[in-house]
Amino acid sequence: MPVPRSVLSRTPRKPMTAYNVFYKVAYAELSAQHPEATLSQLSQMCSDRWKSLSEEAKRTYYDAASADRARYRQELLDYQN
């Protein structure tokens, strides 16, 4: 039996990974710079850019992902109570 839509709308959104946080930012930048590029091309550019980042540069995204995990845990506790 499918879950009612009203229940799904109240459930907390899963936390983003560091790559997801990066992808969201990089995709917006790259799509503005390359409006003719396809989705797969933009995704490949984001992937290449992520691979070329140093661990120091990635730290910002790991910190943002950690904050998002904390948000998720809190929202999940609120949802379960």
C-alpha cells in the first residue's frame, strides 16, 4: 500500500553529502558559463572539478554536509516525537 502524500510531506529531507553540496554550487556556475552544454556534460564537468579539488578546498563542503546531517538528525527526532 503506498504511503499517503501527507505523511511524505512531513518527513525530513535526507542530508546532502559533501559532493551534493559542491554539485549544487558548481552546476549553477557551470550552467551559466556553458548554456549550450547538456546535463551529462555539465555533470562530467562538475565531477572533474570535484576530483581536482584539494582536501583543503573540499573541507568547506564536508563542513556544510556535516551541518546538514545535524539538521537532519534534529528534524528526524522532531518528526518521531
